[in-house]
Amino acid sequence: MYLFRVILIIAAIVLIVLIIRKLVGSSRPATRRVTDSGHMVQCAHCGIYIPESDSVPDGDRRFCTEAHKLAHRSK
């Protein structure tokens, strides 16, 4: 009888954990998966790499944001 209670309590805990994981997991926003990012370029201001299609061009330089483009110009 004692073993049955232990197994029942463990099963209940596992079930509660699975339900909580499912509820928490479904509230997360879907992440955008990049499947074909194309050519990667480096931001001339901070150095991170971003897809060329998302970059902000300024002559022959590429930036990750408009703010970095303006900050690099003011140097």
C-alpha cells in the first residue's frame, strides 16, 4: 500500500510538471527562424554580423541600425 502511494505521488508530480511546462512554453512568443540569411556583413560601428538584407548601407559600409550609422558618421 505504501509503494502504491509513492508511485501515485510521483506520477502526480510528473503530471503537474508537464502541465506547467506546456502552459509556460505556449506563452512564449514564437522565435523567428532564419533559414536562408544570405550574405552576412559586419556592422562598421559595433562589429556584429547581420544579414546583408537587414543591414543599413552607407556607401561601402554596412550598419546594423540607423543609430549606429549616425554614430559612426559623427566620429
